[in-house]
Amino acid sequence: MTTQPAITVEKLNVSFGDSHVVKDLSFAVSPGESYGIVGESGSGKSTVLRVLAGLNREWSGEVDILGKRQPKIRDKAFYRAVQMVFQDPYGSLHPKKTVDDTLAEPLAIHGLRDAEAKITRAMADVGLPASFRFRFPHQLSGGQRQRVAIARALVLEPTILLLDEPTSALDVSIQAEVLNLLQALRQERKLTYILVSHDLAVVGHMCERLLVMQFGRGVEEMSAETLAARTPRTDYARQLLIASEGFRRAG
């Protein structure tokens, strides 16, 4: 018996005015899988994530998530099951809200009980001490802020996390910590991930399979083994691999 995919995208198209930014994109993600979408800036990868998250309503094609065909405007139940972690922990947290406010708000919106237990668990899961609960974002480091953003996504106990460059705004020393945390959380909470990144090393570390995008199209889907062996099929994916290695060496 084949397992139904957690996410299926068929012939997704997105345009902004005259600009056709995602073109006939199709892929599927299995339950519990970590799936990467990589490409240069402007390849359309973050736009795909915003469509999946229900943040972009201008699209055509078919999107199925957790066995349900998704309309342009999603219901509350969708947002309990699917959460997004944004690139910039500075921009995604409200400066005048404490960590406690930030974690309590989604629970209040969804009318969930046991807020105290859920907040305590989410903070413990991301490695934040209870003493941080009443701090404001300016009192936290970049890595701590991103842990709060991850805790906010986890507090509703979702099934799917959409990760938009979750470490690119952080110092290199902190990036590995946050990636390892995300890996541990996936195992513990049996989560499905889609990770968008321009960094092939991050995707190779985090994902079983990945899709390479260029100018809004999917040019190659490959396994992490293919990436590790440096044997992509397409010229573009090979160039991306060489460019990312050169960048890492230079850095």
C-alpha cells in the first residue's frame, strides 16, 4: 500500500503582473520527509513556499496538503497543521511583544486549551530556558530569536513546517546549532519539512531529496546521495554546486 503524499503540487503557476515567476511546477513530498527547494535569488523558490503557506493567493494549478485540495483562502484548521518559519528572526517577531505574548497569541487565535503546558513544551523543545519567557526580542541574540520563531511555529503542534532560509540571517557559528535543532525536532515530533535555501550544503545536511529551480521552473530533482556524490544530471545543477563550493571555500 502506497502512502499518500503529505504535499502534492501539480502544474503550479504564479505571475506578478507581467512577470511569470513560477512555471508549471510539479513535485510531491512524503509524510515525514525533509524536502529541499534550491536555486539562485529570483528562481521562484520562496514564492512556492508562500503559495503552500496560504500567504500568496494569486496562483493556478493544484495543491494538495494532507490529503486535501487547497483553496486560495485557507481555513483555520490548515494553519494548525501547516506553519512557516521565516528567514529573518528580526523582522518576524513583534518588537513590543514578549516571548510569552508571541507564543500565546496563536493559541488564543485557535482557542486552544492548556496554553501554559504548550508554551512550556515549545520553549523546552527549542532549548530556551523558562527565564526567557518574559523577555522582548531586543533582549535576545539572533539565534535565540530564531528559536522563538521556531517555538511559535511548533506551539500549535503542526504536521508540516515550511522553512524559508531559516538560518541565512544568522552567524555561521549559530547556523549549525539551529539546523541540528530542526533535525532533532523533525524526529521527535514526526514533522514533514520543506526547506527553501540558496545554500546546497544546508540542503544536503537537512534533506533526503531536493528540487533545483531556475527561472521559475524545476530543472532537476535529486536525492541527497546524488548531491553528496556531486553527480547531478543537468548543467545548471552542476554549476550551482560548483558555485556554492567556491563560495564556501572563499568564505
